[in-house]
Amino acid sequence: MKTVTTIVTTCCILLSLAACGNTIRGIGRDTANTVNATQNAGNRVANAAAH
């Protein structure tokens, strides 16, 4: 019974770590997209002001 408990606990920990990794990766992508959108908006404003 102790072995089953250990296996289940290990699986739960691994699943939790995988979920955290996916969340952190997603936050990184969202941040990069936000930076790109902000830079693009700044470029459009600069171009509109120049013309």
C-alpha cells in the first residue's frame, strides 16, 4: 500500500510541476505579445506624426 501511495503522490507532484511550467511559458508569450503590440502602436503613432 505504501508503494501505491508513493506512486500516486509522485504523479500528482509531476502533474503540478508540468502545469506550472505551462503557465509560466504562457505568461512569457503574453508578455512578449504585449511588448510587440506596444512597440507597433508606438511606430504607427510616430509614422502618423511624421506625415
